[in-house]
Amino acid sequence: MRKSAFILSFLVIANSSFSQDCTKIHVDVLKGTINGLSPAGSQAEVKQKFPCFSNATPDGSSANCGGGVFFMDQQFYFYTGKDNINIRKGFKGTCSIELLGKTEKEAIALLGKPEGDITDDDGARFVFFKQSYGCIVIGFDDAGMIDQFFMYATPADKVDLCV
């Protein structure tokens, strides 16, 4: 009986070290990770670490920016086809640097000088900041407040922004 209890305890501990529930999500903005997983993580890695995903689209798909694993209830999205993580307004986790709801001036104070910016066809503006892992791209709502950001595993000049 002790042996089977030990084995069961081991399996529970081993499984919890590989997968996590979605109630304790932490974004490390300067490392570009969510709970230690980088934007370059595979779909299998994302699904194993966060088994509570809402939807997934295969990598290479013409839909959903080339594929990814999506967490609609928690407002974070792994776009594994383009190696980026998108955090949106309403995100239910914590961030090492709070960006959502800040102004561009506040973002510059937190992240440094921008690498550049673009405005899409719908008039939405995005600003790029260089990071050691690639870049952060922040997006603004109509009031000029950050309503989403992306952590890319690629440098700003190589980003193919898909929103």
C-alpha cells in the first residue's frame, strides 16, 4: 500500500511540474515569457504547460496569424506560427511590468526608446521596443492607452505584425 501511495504522489508531483492551471499566470516582460515559456514555444509545449486553452489552430494555417494556442478567458494568446505571445486588455494574470492601461510616455519610461512604429489600415497604432529576446510591440486603444502588447522572439525589423 505504501509503495502505491508513493508512486501516486510521485505522479501527481511530476505532472504538476509540467502542467499548470490557468489561475496563476505570470508574464515576465523583460524575459518575454509566461510562466517561463518563451514566444518560441511549440504548440505541444504550450498545451502541456497550460491545458486550459480555449482553442488552437495548427501552425502554418492561413487563419489566426499562422496558427497558435489561445486562452480567450484569460486574454493571452500564443501565436506559435509567428513566435509571439499577445496579452490583451482584461488579462487575468500578473505582469513583471504593468503595461496595460499605460500611456505611450509611461511605456517609454518603462521600456526605453522605441525602435519604430506603424499604423495599420484600421488606424490602430503599434510601437516597437527592442528586447534581449526579440521585441515588444504595444498597441493603443482610441484613448491612447495600451490595450495589448506582443512579445516576439524576433527583432523588431523582422516582425510580420498580424492583428
